[in-house]
Amino acid sequence: MQADRASTRPPRWSRPTTLLYARPGIVVTTERFTAGRSSYAVAELTHLRTGRGPHDRLAARIVTLAALGAGATGVLLGFTGGLERLTAGAYLGLGAVCLLPVLLVLLGDRWRPPAHELHGHCHGTELLLFSSDDREQFDQVVDALRQAREQHRYADADDPSPTATYWRPDRP
């Protein structure tokens, strides 16, 4: 081996890296996906799926306490015989108290909605790749990552190598 030559040759043809999305902390190129301190090769990401994250803890606790309070009130009135002496207005009030947890769930999701999450597999491990409260930003990141995967999947289509020619039958 000659001293002035490298021991390995660079690939004969390499695809240039294209920037698809860039915001502070989030970069998507045709080769890499970086979110925060985590960085993954696009070729290694599989089974991408989107979903919503868990509900806000404070809202979940409030709903749980309201449901327990409504249930305890109903049980207490049932054991004391108070249900027989209630008027129609009291029954309507008890029904409203039982609907309170449902209303709190709807309001909690409206005020503090669950985050949008992107999950995927990398080297056989399921990971949370990206999470955002902003729906527009989340959609842009997911679209950029899907575009990167599409470009990565069909990389040989642009390969100018002579072995990538089409077979044609010999015509007499």
C-alpha cells in the first residue's frame, strides 16, 4: 500500500444531505433527525406513529377528586335514606354534581391539551422521538421526517452507476 493513499476509498457516489426543517432544537435532514439532545439516523428509524400524550396531571387529579366527591355524596345519601326525601330540584343538583367530572375533563383538555407525540423504533427499541404542544410545528416536523424517509428509501433511483440500467430484451 502506498503511504500517500488512504486505506479505504470514499464511496463512488454519495447523496448530498438536504436540510428539510430547522428550528431551534429541531433539525431534520435527509440523513439525520435531531430533537433536543437526541439525534438519530433516518435510515435507522422505523415504525413511526403519532399520537397524543397523557392528560395534564393537575387536570387528572381535579377530575378524580370531583368524581370521588360525587360518588361519596351519592353513597352517603343512599345509606342515610336521604334519596327518598329529596325534591326534584335536589335530584337535578345531584345529577349536575355527577356531570361535573365530565365537564372538568372537557375543560381541562381545552385549556391544557395533551401534547402531540411522535414515537418510533430505533435499533429495536421504541422511543419518544419528538413531542410538542404546537400542532402546526408538530405537523411540519412529521412531514419533514416522512419526506426524509421517502428520499432515503429510494436513494438508488438517482444512482448514476452503470449497473443500475434497465434490462431490455435483444431484438433481432
